[in-house]
Amino acid sequence: MMYIRTSSRPAERRTRTITIALGSIVALVILLQVFIPHFLPAIFTTIARPFWRMEFSIQSGSLKSPTELLAENEALKIRIQELSTQDASADLLRTQNAELLSVLGRPDLSLTSFNSGSNATGSSTTASSSMSDIRRTYSTLSSAGARMLAAVLVRPPLTGYDELIVDAGADQGVVAGAKVYAPGNILIGTTTDVLGQTSKVTLLSSPGLTYPVLIGANHMPATAVGRGGGQYEAQVPQATKIAQGDSILDASLSDEAFGTVTAVISNPADPFETVLFSPEINVYQLRWVLIDQNNQSQPYLNTQKTVSSVPSTVQTVKSTSTKVKK
Amino acid sequence: MNRTVLFRIFLDSALFVTIINGWWFVAFPLVIIGAWRFYYTIEIVLAGIMYDALFGMVPAVGVWGYAGTITAFGILIILHVLKKVVR
């Protein structure tokens, strides 16, 4: 019986060729990562960015009818008027705060949140459809452009890694290691990989990352350990009287909001209790973030550095220490 | 164009969309179907590399930043061996 040969190449030869091709791909990826670490992310991000932007535009209501957009524009103008009025009273508090700080001998600790700078809330805050206009407007509203507004293109839990991808990169002046805040001045992460038009923001709640915080009214110092998805835990002594709803502050001089205690797990046999907390916002629903533009590049965020170079402020911890106490 | 080629193009397009959006849990079964149905689906490895390039490859997460690539290779090799045993 005769059979028609389906391929001119023997099967083993074809298998060997494909195996060599796969091996070459692996070698190429390794070499690129060693010598040009941003090459692959830059290429694939360039491909993906138009799709992300399109998705964001659709979610933002770019496909709404002109009537709806006009109505929304009117509503936003009214809201801006309301906020301008509120901001005037905030100005008074800000001035009072500055006076009290100077009385206490710490005039350098004046508020630098993005809520300040109300002088710019006049005609410049017109509703604008383009992303760059919104960014420019918001930067004007922020404290002398100290923080930049960025749209969140990809967020957890859909991504496998606990990080955000935002639409501002080196071209907009973002540097690696910059602090990233959610609206409401809540510290949520840092930029770890900055490309031309996009940046990866590693959330502080990433499993294994730690961050120093102050818990409760007594400002109990503790180390927040990330549990993923915007959730943290910290170990504190039993007698600290921390309760659900207590606020968590960033343990730096700025005392920025970090989160709220959601639960306290205590065991009488254990001298420590576990405090679970999360930020006031839901990281799964974040659409905009603010990127600090005053930060300098930090060594642990350099993609060429290894994990061992992580400083004490944000560092990976051994898996044994990240286990939640039952 | 026969149905096999059309199915492969459809599968690759679906894989591309899921990877762009970071839907690894959708990409995973597609990858398994592709690796089982076709002979040496190299695009699976490319999908893994693309996923890691987009969302991983950050030193803070260490080797986990390459989970997509490693998984793609694992699936490809395991299914290749499995197919040899079964067929």
C-alpha cells in the first residue's frame, strides 16, 4: 500500500528545528533582559497602549451622546463652583495650620497635598475631553504641579501581579520610585518601571512588601505587610487598644493617610495582635492616581537592581513573616 | 484556507486580546487548547513573554515576574510529551 507523504521533512528533523527555535527565543529573552531590560516591556506596551486607551475612553463615556455630554458638562461646572466655595474655607484652615506650625517651630511641615493651590480654580478648570488637558488642569490644581494625574489603564485583580499600569511615563516626567497616591491623598504605591508613555505602579499592598506606618490615635509605630489587593496587616502589642475604624498614617513627616483598621485579630496567649487594614479607596475601582513628581529615583526601584538592594522602607520579607496569624 | 488554519487564527486573536487585558485566567485554557490541538504552538511562548513584558518583569517580584513565560514553556513541554504518550 502506498501513502502520500504529508511533509518533505522527517518528523525528527522538524521537532529538532522547532526545539532550537524555542531555545533561541529563551536565550534571546534572557539576553535582552540582561542587557536591555526595558526593550521587551517597551515594545509590547507600545502595542497594547492603543487598546488600553480605547478601553479607558469607552469606560469614561466617550461614546455618550452630545446631549448627555452637555448635561454632564453643566453638572461638572456646578460641582466646580461648589468645590471652589469649599476650597475657600479650606484655605482658611490651611493658613491657620501654617500659623500653628510656625508657632510650634515647624513651618517646614506645611500642607503639600494636592488639595492646596486653590488659586488656580478659576476659569482654568473647564471640562476638557482630552487626557492631556485633564492632566494639565489637574496639575495646575495640585500643589504647583508637584503631583501629576494619571489614568489607570490596567488594574488588579485582572492582572496577575499586584500592580497598576498608568498612562504617564518618562515623557511626562515620571521617575522610577515616585510615590503614587489615590484621590484623597492616600499613598498606595510606587512607580517601579517607567517607560516612555506608561509606568508600572507596584502597590504597597503587594504580598511581601513592607512599609512603616502609624496606627490609631496614639500613633503606634508598626510595619505594614502587604497581603495583596490593597489589604495590609501589622503586628502590634496587645495593650495598644487599637480598634476597628482607627486611622493609619504614613510614618513620614507628612503624616499622609494610609488606611483604616478593618479588623483586629487577638489571641490572649499571644503578646501581639494582628491589625488588618486597608485604604479608604478600593484599588480595584481606581481610575485616576496622582504621581509625586518631587521624588528622586530610588535604588530599589531600578530594574537592574536585585531584590537584595531594597532599603528598609520598602523591602521584601521572608514568606514566613507574611503569614497571617490565626 | 482550511478550518484548522482559521481556528488557529481565531485562537491566536483571542489569546492576544486576553493577554492585552491581562485576563490570564481566560488565556490559560486557550493556551491548553492550542497546545493540545496544534503541533508546537510557539505563539503560546510569545503570549507568555508578552504577558510578562506587560505586567511582570519587575525586580521587586523576582522570578515571579517571569511566571507567564515559565508557565507557557511548561504547558508546551508537558502537552507535547502527553500527546506522544496518548496518541
